[in-house]
Amino acid sequence: MTFRTAAVRRNVADNLRREHAIPHAISDDDILSLREELAFMDADEMHGYLREEHARLGCWSQVVARNLSLEYA
């Protein structure tokens, strides 16, 4: 996903943080990658999915790692 400016990119990541209660410890890059990975879902589906994943895994780092096929540290 390409953004016109760094400010727009940061704004999109911050909006997703607020919308899904994602902590600032999760990087903008990871949040935007997660959004891109789940782009096939509409906003309500994504919100429900992320809420369920967070409840199941208990940690946003694990949610990101699982959905982006990353190693959880």
C-alpha cells in the first residue's frame, strides 16, 4: 500500500490503533501490513476477527506474528 506522505501513513496506522485498541508497541509497518493482509475482510469482519484473535492469543505481538507469518519474540 502506498501513501502520499509519511503523515498520511502515520494517520492510517494511528486510526487502526484506536479502532482496534492496538498498543503503540506495535509498529506502523506491522499494523499496515496486517491491514493489507486482511484487506479481503470488510471493516466489521476485520474488527471482529482481530478482537477474537486478541482474546484467544492474549497479545497483539502474537496476533501480528500469526497473521503475517512472523516469528514471535
